[in-house]
Amino acid sequence: AGFLNRYFAAINSHDYQAYAALLDPQLRQDLTTSQFERGYQSTADTGETLAGTSVAANGDTVAAVTFTSHQNPADSVDHQQACTDWHISLFLESDGAGYLLGPPPAGYHASSAACP
């Protein structure tokens, strides 16, 4: 729950440094400030809910999360929706004191739909 609070707070405040601090070294190296800004520039997420957790084959924790994203339509996944409902899995690696977001397995895709 603490990780999710920090994750969504970083996105909603458009704070690259706070977001990057949640990433494992590989993901942190692969994400530039401009990529983060382009991806989340108009995003405001609400209704974040931890739907459940499980353990991946490699031992990492998988957090199933639902939320609603409000954004400029041009910034949405389909470049048309101002509101998107998401079902995602976050692949979390233990870093001793908590978790870091790790890369998803090959073939993983989040699920999204336009808000009703």
C-alpha cells in the first residue's frame, strides 16, 4: 500500500525524481525525464485500488491494481479518451526495506477501457 501511494503520488504530481526512485536500476536507466513528462504530462489518476497480490515465478510480488486515469485525450492510450479505466499488474522486487518496480515479463499488457 505504501508503494502504491508513492507511485500514484509521483504520477499525479508529475514528479520524475520521485517516480524514478521507485524503479529498479534497469527501468530507471531506461526512463528519461522527457519520456516521463510525455507519458504523464496531463495525467491525474483516481480510485487507485489494490485488487490483490500474488507471487511471480521468479519470486517477485505482483500487485494487481485498478484505477481511473483522467488526461487530455491526445495523451491517452488511444489518443481519444479523456477518461480511461485501467487494470494493471505491477511487478515488484524487494529491495530490503520495501519494493522497487521491476520490468514486466515478456508479453505482459495492461488492460484499459474508456470510462463508462
